[in-house]
Amino acid sequence: MSDKKEFDLIVFGATGFTGRLVAEYLHLSGAAGARWAIAGRSLDKLAKVRDELHLPPAVALLKADAGDAAALKTLVARTRCVITTVGPYQLHGEPLATACAEGGTDYVDLCGEPLWMARMIDKLSPLAQQSGARIVFSCGFDSIPFDLGVVYLQAEAQARSSAPLPEVRGRVARLKGTFSGGTFASMMETIEAVRRDPAQIKLMANPFALAGGFKGPRQPDDQGAGYDDWADAWAGPFVMATINTKNVHRSNALRGHPWGEGFIYSEKLLTGKPGQGDKGRKKAVALARFTKLQNLALGFGPTRALLRRFVLTQPGDGPDKAAREAGRYEVWFTGRSADGQTLRAIVKGDRDPGYGSTCKLISEAALCLVQNVGRDATPGGVWTPGSALGLALVRRLQARAGLSFEIAA
């Protein structure tokens, strides 16, 4: 496919809260010299975004609706890559993803919706393989820090001992900030999809559901409270683990199982500091109980309606700049070798996970695709961030996006 396109990137959904943050980040960071444009269904609203963000005139305004297949086909033909923040993807994502897969245009999104992703993998893979498009889901807080955290740790392990780590535990040690309204909306739509088709529960519960038919070994049950002796702390369930574990196992499968077909991955939230006993245990037990009750409540239609209306952040809303900049996160990835040796990587982000960091993550993922990763290394297909971009994206995120990847002393 020729890369002689009018634009390197198009931000689709730039009038939404997260899309606007992506446009702002590209502008303030210089977009690494990329030619880019913003797109949405209203030129007036796009013009307002351009004016309020003081975007240069070279940033074109492009009109296209998420449901207009013809307009989307025309749109993607003008660019090398599309960034889309328009979700829930199971409601709004298929026409754009299909247009990119058919047209040979790279695509990145913020999707954390396993049911839709499983369906799109089956549909889009043959189209993208033929056209050369690289379709990369989950390029926000779910699942870049987790997917790449495992990639980074395994690369370090193999560099040190020439052998991968057969088991890795991801533990969220610090989390300050909010998840996006889009994440909540996606979760609600997934619950509705499972309600309509209860058979989908098996896919949601299967950590290998996105691994192309591969069936690996039994994985840890991370829904309860437990003491993690590797972290020397108590831990409870982590809300993003359902999608992150699936993406980690898909990354391993797509690259031919470099970490082994018996690879085990666990992901939880630490509820206390290392060595903190009873206090951490109580928090872990409370978190596990709350998670169970929350899942039961969310299965009840009137509860979901009340949450949509009164409680949780809605798509298009979000925290102010001060709150975004005050956010932080830190995730530990601890691996144990076959001979019992441990190695830990620590991934840190300098903004809140749902907005301040996510806008940088998806932007740099798109830039990495068009500037650093050729089709010889990552050909057309449906990928994860870890399998498509790997250490090239780790380097970009450390240099440009406020993330750090380090091996613990």
C-alpha cells in the first residue's frame, strides 16, 4: 500500500471530551511532525474545537458520521491512520473499523469491549490481511500499560537469562484518577449484550477468548481477596482485568507464544502497602465483596438506568485539567522463572488513567504505527498494542508521554 496520503493521522470524534484531549495533545506535542486533521459529524463543532484549542489552519476539518459508510470510506482514503475515540464501539465502531480494514488504512481505538472485539477479529482479519491495514484495539489505559508492561518485563527477562517468565503477576499499586464516561458506557452496553445472549458469559470469563482459538492452561481466579506473597501485600479484583488479561494472552498468541503456551498471567489491585497486614486484608475483602455486589446490581436494569442518569460520568464529560494532571498510576509486573528467580518491572504514568494519560497513549500508538513500525514487522491484520508495537511504543511513551518502564532494584 502506498503511504502517499494527504494526512498521516485523522482524529475521529474530536468534538467529544477524549477526542478533544487527543487533538490538544497532538497540537501541544507537535504531533512528531505528522500531518493531521480532525473529523466528526458537525463542521461547526469541529471549528469551535479548532478555535478553542488554537489549532493551526493546517489542521483540516473533515465531516463524517459514524454510521455513514460512504463518508467513512472517503475519509479513510485520505489518511495513513485513524484515531477513533467514538464509543461504545459495539454501537458506533464497526463501520469505521470496516472502512479502514477494507481501505488499507491503519486504525487505533480505545476499545475495551471483548464481545465486540471478538466479533471484529473474525470479520476484519481477512480484510486487513489483504489490504495491509493494521487494526489495533485497546490503545488507552486499557490495555497499553498492562500489555506493554508484560512485553517489557519478558524482554528484560530474555535478555538476562535467554528464557521467558512462565508466570507474571500484574498488580496495580497506585491509582489516582477516574475512568472515563466512555468506559462506563461500554461496560453498560456489554452487560446489555450479555443479557440478550447469556451464552456470551463464557467469552467474558475466558482469558483466552481473543487468542485465536488457542486454549491455554487454567488461569488464576482474580475475583476474590487474597494475600500476594510476591508483592508482600493483600490484593483484590481490578475492574480492567477482564479485558487486560485477554489482550495479554492475545499478544502472546499473535507473536507465536514467545512466553510459552503454558504462560500464566494474573492481574489484581493491591489494597495495602507491602508488609501491611490486617488493614490491607480488610480492604481486599471489602473490595471483593463490593465487586460482587456491584456485578449483581449492574445485572438489574433499573440500577443501570439510575447510574446512567444520576451517578457516573457520561460520555463527553470528564475531569478538569487540574484533576487530570493530579492523577497518577503505578503497576508492578512480577515474574518468576522456572528456577524460582523473580524479576519485577514497574510502569508509572504521570496523569489520571482515564483521560490525561489515555489521550497520550492512543496518540503515541498511532504515531508509532506510521513512523516506527513497518509492515515487514507488523503486516496487515488485527493486533494488540503489545504485539503490533512492542518495545518501539515503550520507547516513545518514555520519551514523549510521561510513562516510565523500569526494572526494580
